[in-house]
Amino acid sequence: MKTQSLISRSYIVPGQAQILLAKDRCLQWSSLSNSYERVRKEIIEANPDIIVYCSTQWISVLGYMVQGDPEVSGVHADHNWHELGSMDYTFKIDREFALTCADEITKLGHVCKAVQYRGFPIDTGTIVAQRLLNPDNRFASAMVSCCVYGDKAETMGIGRAITQALHLQNKKAVVVLVSNFSNHFFNKDVDPREDHIFSPKDDEWNKKMLGLLEKGALDEALAEVPNFAAQAKADMGFKGLWWLAGLYGSGNHFRGQVFDYQSVCGTGAAIVGLYPEKPVICEDAHAKSSSNHISSKAPEAVGPYPHARREGNLLFVSGIGPRVKGSKTIPGVELDAQGNVLTYDITVQTHSVFQNIKTILEECGSSLDKVVDCQVFLTNMKKDFATFNSVYREYFNSETGPTRTTVEVGSLPTPIAVELKVIARA
Amino acid sequence: MPIGKILAGVLAPHPPHLVYADKTPRNEAQGECGWENLRWGYEKCRANILAMKPDVFLIHTPHWQTQVGHHVLGLPHFSGISVDPIFPHIFRYNYDFNVDVDLSLNIADEAKKKGLISKVMRNPDFRVDYGAITSLHLMNPDWNIPVVVLSANNSPYCSFDKVELGEMNLLGEATYEAIKKSGKRVVLLASVTLSHRHFVKEPEIVEDMSKEHTYSHAQYIWDMRVLKLMKEGRCKELLDIFPQFIEETMSEVQAGSLNWMLHAMGIPNYPAEIHGYGTVIGTGNAVVEWKHEQAMGANA
């Protein structure tokens, strides 16, 4: 297994035309431009084989796209800020790497096209980042689109696919996510010298997220993404952080550095460096075909088996009951001193089972909506089937839900009345 | 100088698939066939419109999204290649057209008088969006009539609410004022799709019509409800249901293009003519003509 890190560092940068074309109009934009320059020097020191860009301004809806044209050049005028002038650009694209990325994303079951068309529009964000970080094409580039419909599991999967491609191509990368933080724009012209974050609430949330990133608390930052998106209209739901988390791999954290935090036309524009604490390796190169997962959050297994096993693109989850990790009590079960069941509540138990399965799936980058088959074990079919079914309906339905088999068993290894075993898309 | 007038308003959706199937040499990708209901609808509408001999096509386009203000193209000539970032495999169109700059500037001025922010786009490197190109090609593939292109100040990055739709109404009124003063005979184009939920996978053959159908029955019912109101000349009611229509079908009318056009025409109370309805990758599209001059006479 490769021990050298596939990704030496990543950056979150804003992609506003003002930073490139109007930096002298105010201290904030000038500051961002200067911070970009510090990052540029760091990248030169890192000396990567490739810079991988993902910009929230390159939106795709029919799956994903990667730029496949080996030499992309042109002149671009921003649709909003055309009065600031034009941006010429050139990218030396590593086509072979792009095609490998497309293959890896396709293997996950998504549509992914390598685009190579004269005049294909390059988004402002990627151009700004390239002009400020890699103006002389010292390093080859890759660009991956941001699919508006990608959820957390899918977006993390795309990140993993990029790491897989780096592994297969034996490349060392610097990764650049072009994304705003809060994304409320002013809808009136504001004197650049008076530019400020759209609202105190946005500012508060930006600082909260930046604080977590600076601490390197990836898990906490990921947990806050939905709130950040809802409360501060984070750019594309801040799904870029999911993408980065997928690239870094499970269990990896980073040292964070906030280079700058300013506003551009009301949005939260920050430049953040994320330096992985342990080498980023391709878990998927080995794990994708076959790997076991032992959960850190779900109840301990009662035998020598993992919580889940990945085989190819499928995830097989072991039989899971309602127990809670680290607790001797079982939700929905009342025991006497000898451990005999006095009463039990099938509703409470079933909800707890679903919670445990959800936890395991999400730890593996999957989710309940990716479950394709479900086996149900009840200890008392006659008494519990109807109630179980009504709870089940809260999670799955016959239109979009998984296939299911339900059987009665004499007993289960612990004093529980229900256990589920699922297969999900990884 | 005679008083300018609106000859007609057209709901002119912009699925690039229609240009792809149209096999125009201007487009680098050419399909075999497909979406005939809509393309033949456009043909009928085009014949009517070109017979009116308009001086200008004036289009409001959702795919030119602007954050601050309503923008108009302000240079006399634009040419280049427009590549659809979502469907680049079917739309790479070489455009070359003239702009009625005087009317553009007048609209920007009138908008300012109404308290709106307006801007004139004078950057020669600007690439005209594929939506505008698609609708304009389908209305006039010869491109021998000048155009005015208005942006949609409805970026998805801004929260969308009734205030912005209200701005579109004002912009429509400002547009009408500018047209009257210009002395020009103008056709308005609202370049929007109706219901807008869509499939996220294409068939292997893009123009395989055996795979084309509405995204959902609910979405189809909504489109029919909207078209019925248009057909019956009940545009006030139509405007009233837009928020719900947008909410339930993600309709592209949220761009405000229809609000703009209907307000420019004083919210028509006469029947529109539906030339065609069809789906494109699941979205609902219709070509609809309001024969404004015919209905309004001297008040057009």
C-alpha cells in the first residue's frame, strides 16, 4: 500500500471575480488576493503532480463532469460582474487523470462524462483560483463538477473516487475547493469599502464553521453542515466539505489554518488550509472491493463478525438489534433481576434498530435511502407484525423502498424481539 | 415617429434539444429527430410572428442570472459559440446577431425611473447564454432581426420571494414604456419552461422519443392547469397561482420572465394560442402566443 500521502493539503477558497479583477478597490478584496498569494507559495513548496479543483460554480445536474480537454484556454466575462473586465485563462489538464476520475465515478453507478468541447464554459470560480494559484500552469490541473443533486453519501463517494484515481495514477495532489461560506449576496451595489457580511447571523455561522475547521475538527464540522446550510445559506449547502471529507478518507482529521476571512458583496469569503494529520491513502483501492467495518457508534457485535462488509459497490450489514452502545439497558425492553423479559415495546425497539442501522450505513458512506434489501427477524410474528409494519412504513415504502423478507425466529442472541439485516449500495 | 407597440408575446421555452433536433448547421451537434410537438409548434408560431414583420425580438432569459439589477446587452453586435454547460454534447451553437442598442438603453433608463437597478452589459467578451440563443434561434433561425436581451435578476443564490417577482412586474411596465417611446414594433419572448422537475439520466440515444415523457402526473396536471388559464385569457389568475406552481413543480417561471412579459402587455385578458406542448427530459414546455396587436388594436 502506498504510504506517501496522495493529498498533501487542501484549500477552501472563494471564487469571486472581484478578488482577481478589483482587488485594489477595498482592503477586504486586497487582503483576499494577498492570502491567495500565500497559498500559491505553499503550493509551490508542496510541489504536487496535480491540482484538483472542484468549484461550486461548475454545476452539473445529469451526474458529474470532469474536464477532459488537455488544453483549455479562453477569455471569460462574468455574467454578473462583466463590468470588472475579462479574465483570460489557460489550463493544462491532465487528461489521463481526468479519464480515470470519470471511470472511478462511473463505477460508483453515477453518470460521469469527460467533456472536451471547444468553447465549453469554464466557471468564474475555477478561473479565479487558477489565475491566483497556478497562473503559469506550473502544475497540471483537473476539474470536477459539483452535482446539485448529490447528497452527503454520494458527494463523499465522489471524493473517494478522486482519491482512488490519484492512487491509480500514482499522483500527489493539492486539492482546491472553490466555495463561499455564507452565500447571501447583496442585491444592490455596495461601495466596496463598505462591503460586509450580509447579516450578523451569517457572520456568526461563518465564524463557527471556521473555528471548527481551524481546530481540525472534521467530524464536528461535517455534523454542522446541514445547520450551516440552513442558517447561513452556505454555498451549495457547503457540500464541498463532504467532498473533501471523502477525499481524506474515514477517520482522517487535519490541522486547519484560516488564512483570511472577508466579505465579497455580502458573502462569506474565507481562505482555509486543511493539512491531513495522517497520510491520505486510498482506502478504496483495497476497501472498495472488499472490507469490513466495525462501528464506533453502534452497539458491539455479540460474536466474531463486523457490523458491515463492503463487497464491490454493495454494503452488507450484519443483523442489527435495538441495543445501545455502552449501555446494558435495551430500549423497549424491561428485564427482571435474572435477565428475563418482563415487558417489551416493539415500536421502541424497531425505531432503535433503524437508528443503529442508519448510523452504520452513514459511517460507511451509505444511507437508509440506499438500502436495496431488508431481512426482518421477529420473535413473535403474530403479536408484533402489524405494529412492526407501521413503524417500518415510517422509514420505507413500497414505491421506492427495498425488497423485504420477514420471518419468525425462536429467539435472538440477546433478549430482543426484532432484528434487521440489510444490503445497501455503498 | 409612430408610437412603438408590442405585436405579440410568446412563451418561448429553451430546451437545447429542440435546436439539436432542428439540424441547423449553426449547431455543432445534430440529432436525427425528436420533440416534434414542440418544434412544429415553434414552426407555426414562427410563421405567425415573422408575418408581423417585427423590428425587434425582446427576450427575458433565465440563464443569464444576475445578482445586482436587471442587465441588458449594450453592444451592437455579438458573435461566438454558446455551449450549454449541462448538455454540451447536444448544444454548441455558433451565434452571430445584432442588438437594438437604442431600445436596450431605453429599457435600462425606464427601469431606473421605476426605481429598479439596471445595468448595460458592454463587455465584448461576454458569452450570450444558451437559453436566449435557443429561443431566438427557434423564433428566427435567420437572425435577420435585431434583438434585445434582458437578464434575470433571480439568481438561485438569492432568496427568492414575491418582492423579486414584483420587480419583474415593474420591469415589464418599464419595458412597455421604452417600447412606446422607441417607435419600434416588438415581439416579446419569455424564455421559460413550465414544470421543471426533470430526469437526471438521459436515454442512450438522446432523441429516443420512446423514453420521453412527463416527469410525473402531478406535474402534467399543473401544466394543463396553467395552459388552460392562458387559453382562456385569465392571466391575472395565472399570475396569482405562480408561487404555488413554482413550489410544486420547481417551475422556471420563477425567473420572472412570464411576469415581465405579461405585465409589459398589461396582463392580457384575451385568449392565447397554444401552438404546442411537450416534455423534454421530463420538464413541461409549451409554445404559446399572445396576439397582442390583434387583440388590443391601437393600445398594443
